[in-house]
Amino acid sequence: MTTFDLRHEGRTGIEMGLGVGPQKMLGWPYTDFATGWYVIGYSHEIKAGEVKPAKWFGEDLVVFRTESGVLSVLNAYCPHMGAHLGRPGQFGGGVCGETLKCPWHGWLWSTEGHNVDIPYRPGQPVKAQVGRKHVSEVDGVIMMWYDHAGGAPTYEWPGFPYIGDKSDYYPIDTTVDGPHLAKPQFPFENSADPHHFKHVHGSGLDAEFNDYDVDGPVAKNTMTLVFGAGKDESWLTPDGPIEGYVDNFFWGASLGIARFRIGELVCIHLPTLTPVDDDQCIFFSTVTGTREPGDTGDVPRGRSGKFMKAQHWQIRNDFHIWQHMSYKVKPIYTGTEEQTRYAFIRRHFDQFYPNPVYKRG
Ligand code: FES
Ligand SMILES: [Fe+2]
């Protein structure tokens, strides 16, 4: 096929109508994002004295870290005349001590978004305030609170659910990509879906699930599955198949963890989607695992290193399904067990949206 449009990305003529205009998640019932914590980056990406522009939840933002190390996320536009605070120029703007300086007329803004100084009217700041976001940094992950009603955080994320000593784990390994047409709760609906592992992830057997356990904004459950099923040996299971566990922890509809336990090996995976706008999300995959016996280095090695790497790509097999699907609020269930599990986890996520669609009780 000859084409003069270099943006066809290898599609044939039949497929050329795809990807025209904004993509939507068909069937999605919610009118706003779910309230909760969302990953927006990593601590090492922003050093003391640095400022970066960002866009999350359809809003232009600025992320900066003061000279003393305080992290702040503010609305991007200066209340004075509207300059973007995250675009320092050759002569001005950027972090200035514990404040952020506007690149246009040099007004200073605190980490809370208050005006603290106007250089040509000393000692008389204005009452104007830049919109400020709640941020948190735990275990090297930066999170921002989104609240559809504009409220403050109602819980804190406790960090990775380490088993034993944190120093026995490798430093976090991270990958980021997107935008993806997917919703933040999709990775966590995996925990209610034993029958997709074989088809989407190539695993040998279906998983078995325990019941969910709920504590306020947190839902937990455990899946049991046989690693290396049907094989005499594999890199993960050199001594033959072994029964292992995946503990799932979900905070709100957007922050979830799968903790794998396979004998002595523990691997903790935080796969999260953060909305850029109504339809597209960026995918953050953060993983850590127990150090190989005797290894004191920071480069993941052996089975643990391999398993950590595998988490980054395993979850990506799901994206293929998500980006082309039409979301069913009422799927066809094959039995009460499946229905109960799905209904439970979806009702849990449902409470964080402004227009719940599932009945309580
Ligand atoms: S626009 Fe920011 S100081 Fe004037
Ligand atoms: Fe999956």
C-alpha cells in the first residue's frame, strides 16, 4: 500500500479508520475519576532545587522540590498574569530556597501555594493562592491525591507490604509507559478473574481465590496457584512445581499491590494507571523482590531478578484486552462464585466514584 500519511503506523487500508479522533472506553459508567492516591512519578526523578511541568487528571501542574527537600505539586498557572510556573526562563523562575519563583515577574510562591513575596513591592504579598495538591512520598514512589469532591486525603498509603526486613529486598525497579486506553481499577479486577491467566498470561492452570477482606479503604485477598505447573523444572521452580500465593492489597480504586510468595522468594509488584485525561492513563510498574541468598548488591539477580523483570511484561499482556474492550457493568456470570467475587471487588471500587452504579448491601 502506498500512503502519503506517515502516521499510519503500519496499518493496512482496512484498518486505517482506527485511531481517528479521541479513543473512548466504551460502556464506562463513571462521570469522574475515583477519589484516592495515584502514582505520578518516583522520588529520584526530582532532586532538591528542581521543577518540572506535569499533566494529570486533565490539569496542568508543576512539581518541584525545595532546596531543603520538600516536595510540592501546584497548579501550573501563576495567579498574577498566568505564566506557567514549571517553565523557568534563561534569567528567572524555578526553585528559590523554599519557594517557587514565577519566570515572568518573579513573584514567589510557597509549597502550600501562598504568595510570599512580590520583588517590586517588598513585604506586601497578595492573598492570591495557587491551587495545591496533596502529595506523599513513600518507598521512593511519589503519589498525588485526587478527590472528586475536592477533599483532603482520608488515609495514608503505608508503603510496600514487605515481609521481614526491608533491607533484604532489592531497590525498586520501575518502568513507565503510555498513554493507554485503560482504567485505574483494571489491573486489580485481575484478582477476581481466575479464568484469564491461561489465555492472557500463558499460565498452566487457573488460580484459586480466597475471599476478600475489607478494612476501610483497603481490600485484600489471596490467590493460590501452582508455579511451574506441568513442568519437571523451570528457572523459577528448579525443584519442580510449587504451590505459591499472591496476596492482593487495594487502596481505593487506583493503588494496588500483588505480593508473590513462592517458597522463600517474595516479589512485590505495584502496577498502577494514573489518568492524564478522561480516557488515557500512564502506566507505572514498580517492583521489588527479596535479595538472592548472600547477595548484598543493588542489582536484582538470579530468580528474584528474573521474576521482578517478568512482572513488568506479564501485566502488559492485559493491555491488549483493555484497550479494545467495551466495559460491561453487568457481565454474564457462569456461577455465583464468580459473580460474588466480581460484584464484591467492583462494589469496593464503586464507592470511590461520585456516581456509584452498583447497589450496596
Ligand atoms: S505572571 Fe507570575 S509573576 Fe507575573
Ligand atoms: Fe491479567
